[in-house]
Amino acid sequence: MPGKPDIHVVAAGHYAFLAPCSAELAAAVPRICTDTPAGFGRAGFHREFNAAVVKYFGEQLAGGGP
């Protein structure tokens, strides 16, 4: 794709990029459901990140927004 890459750094641990955990999954595998740093909002991050990805691809591939 043309243009300079737009790089963003997220101050969160590796597992924060997984979808938010259900209560059952958090109880079964807390390691992948506990975010670092404490207080990182995984659900909010994914809402914003997913919307930005959809917008980006809509603009780059379809010539407009979603």
C-alpha cells in the first residue's frame, strides 16, 4: 500500500490483543485474561482498534469508509 506506515504503540501486555475473556475463561485461564498494566481496558481497546481497522481498510481498499 502506498504511503508512510502509521505506527501506533499500545502500552499493554501481549495477551491484551486477544478478545476480551468471558468470566468462565478468566476463571479457567487467568494468565491470558489478566491485562498488564493493571487497569488496561481490553474491551474498550478492542472497540476502538476494531473500528480503526475497519475504517482503514474501507478507505484503502474500497475508496471510502465502511
